[in-house]
Amino acid sequence: MATIRKRASGSWEIIIQYKGGLPKPHYASADTEEAARVYALGVERLLDQGILPLNYRNLLQRPLNLSTLGLGNI
């Protein structure tokens, strides 16, 4: 499940918690609300299929941006 909220800086914070799929919450950020929603939905869909993207797996310990998962500028 993803939580999306606007930061004071104007960027959007994405927090993804997935019981049984992620050892701890994953934090990411996006420039727009739409980009945050697309990112969160994309990650949730992959996790629902039992897929943990390699880029995502290697970077679980730090925040990601959209380009990290190949979502580019949305």
C-alpha cells in the first residue's frame, strides 16, 4: 500500500509498505502528484506479481526518483 503526501518543499513523498514483499517501508519522491501516483502504482503492480525490480532491490536502503525505475519524466 502506498501513501502519497506533499512536502513543504513542494515535492511529493511516496511511502510504499508491502507486507511480505518489503522488509521495511520504501521511500521515494516525485516532482508532481501525478508522477508520484504513477510511480506508486507501478511498484505496487510489480510487487503484486511477485516481482521486485533489480534496480529497486539494489536501492532499498535509499530514496529513489522516478528515473531509477525507468519511469523517466512523467
